[in-house]
Amino acid sequence: MNTISRVKNSCKFLLVLFIYLLSTITCFADPGDGLCDGNDGGPDGCPLDTWVFVLALVALVFTVIHLHKKQKSLQA
């Protein structure tokens, strides 16, 4: 493996790590005084919200693009 590809791979790894850490920090930023704090008389915890569908859609698009690039490289 040459030096340029190692640098690219390490940059990709650091970018993914940064995004992961940033998303984790924002998840813990909820003050906890909303309807899902266990004091609203309902079941403890919140159900999944509609943003899960956006996450699934992004994962599907990423998968399709990745598989398309992989198939294209195999045909070359």
C-alpha cells in the first residue's frame, strides 16, 4: 500500500470518527425535560421518531452507490 492511499484512508477514518463523536455528543445534549423523561405518565423511554426513516434512506443510498462502484470496478 502506498503512502498516498494510507493518508487517504487515515483521513477517511478520522472523518468518520469525528462525525460519530459529534453525533454522540448531540444525542446527549437533550435536557431531559421533554415528554420522554418517564414523568409523563406514559411508558418509560421514547419510541423511535421519524428521523429513523431518513437514516435508513441514507444508508440505502450509500449502499447502492457503494455496490455500483464496486460492480463498475470489477468490470474494468
